[in-house]
Amino acid sequence: MTINRRTFGLGALGAGTLLFSRIDPFRMAAAATAPASMPLPAAHRFTLGELDITALSDGHLNLGLELFPAADPATAEALLTKAFLPKAVPTSVNAFLVTKGDQRVLIDTGTASAMGPTLGHVPEALAAAGVKPESINTVIITHLHPDHANGLLDAAGKAAFPAAEVVVSTPELAFWNDDGVMSRAPTEMKPFFDMARKAIVPYEGKVRKIEGEIEIVPGITALPAPGHTPGHLALRISSGDANLLIFTDVIHAAALQFSHPEWAIAFDVDQETAIATRKRVLDMAAADNLLVAGMHLPFPGVGHVVREGDAYGYVPAPWPAL
């Protein structure tokens, strides 16, 4: 599946340059076919202090270069050639499971059936890891885009994680439930609002709203990282002296945005804020030599950020050491 873009500016929605992509990803997904080389569902477990972390692959999608409106095409194509990648950038969709004893915290849920046959494999990845959905205690939704939240629902539209509390930021819920914002969004984007709202419905009475920098459960702290969406979260996971920064959707295309953090993706609701957040997070990760994880880094999505002049580079964590 390849996602392309024509962008509408919606400055009336709030501060900064606010954009929505004028696309219909659901129609495009229905027309997509799974390539013969589509990888099998994957789960990769590693330890962080006393915690077990399992990276879960939901699958992949392809991002067209036109989704990066500020990118110079020749420069972008040269970066992709250097990385042995096609112009339609193959992009992982990841989720993460944090386990300590019988406590299981799932961070994001994947796409379920929303975006075509190359995606929606978090349930199979959980099964491969030997984890049943009903054993999940807490689900943290970093933001309410469908590739992160649609997996809250099973095929029947019921709670996929029936025993879980769902944690989401207050600004995120407020944005996607604002009828005024939705009324001003392009028609092609309105399904994003519908899906964000429906994903939460089966968890009525079990949704915990958070705001600011706050510990969600012992060892997992929410770090506001706005721009991609108003309530977009990064997460700091800590155990003893071991730390992991999940920076979520700060990066969508590793081959492009580490070298050019000023290249926003069209799905960033506030592009100026998203760029500032990306630079701040990458600078911190490089300066502090942090282990990082991302929902769109190449699976298993874990590595380090390094400084490269005025920009950055990404070094995947080595196998099997991870």
C-alpha cells in the first residue's frame, strides 16, 4: 500500500501550520494487494533492567515522497538511493509490550483492518510472543491515528483487550472529539475522526485521561511530544539504570528525517510544532546516548540517535545483543 498526499491548510484549527492530508487511505487500502514477499508477523523480545520489552510488528506501508512537502526531491531520492530504498518508502508500523511479572502494558495497538493486508498483524505478533489479549492490563495509546489505535477493536467492533484500562492524553481526546475541528477537516480526513472516536467506545468507564509529564504505571512516564497530533506522547521506560525512550511518531521515514528533521510529514497536524519537537527529541537522544524506539523505525524499531554535523543519524541496535 502506498499513501500519497494533496495537502489542505486549516489554520483556523489552532496555532501553527495545521495540515490534513487530502487522501482516502481506506479506499486505497481496499484496493491494495499483499505482495508475495510480505513478512510474517514478528515479535522480538529483549530486556531492559527488570522489564521484558517485546517489539511487535503490525506490518508495513509505503510512504510516497509527496507526503514530505518540504523535501527537495533530488536530495530525498539521493538519500533513498544511499539507503537502497525505493521512492515509495517502506515504513514499519510497530507496537511494544512491556512486561514485569504478570503486569502487561501494551503501547499502541496497530491498524486492525483499517489500512490493508500489509498491516493489522499485532494480534498475530502477540500470539507469536505467547501473549493473550485478555492478559493485557493496560493499553497506552500514544495518539489516536488509526495505525496506533484502531487495534483497540476486534473484528466485531468490541474491545480487543477486554481486561485493559486504556490510557490516552486529554488534549488528544479533546482534539478528535471536537465537532468543530472535524467539520473543518477535508472530507477524506473525516474517517480519522470517526475511527478515533469509535476505538474508545467499548472501553467506556475504563479510559484514564492524562496530561503533562506523568508516570502512567511504575517505570513508564508520559512525555508530551506535540505537533504530529495535539496530544502525541513519547514515553520514557525505566528500570534501575536502564532507560528506553519511545519517541513514537517523531520519525516516519528514517532514511529522510534524521538527515532532514525539518522535513515534516503531511500527517503532522501542526507541522512547525512537529519539527521543533523532532529536533528537541533527537538532540536529547543523541546528547544523552539514549536507547530509542519508534513506531515507524525499521522493525524491531530500536536503536540509537547520533549527531552528524547539523543533522542526525540512526544506528539500529545490534542483533542479537538487543
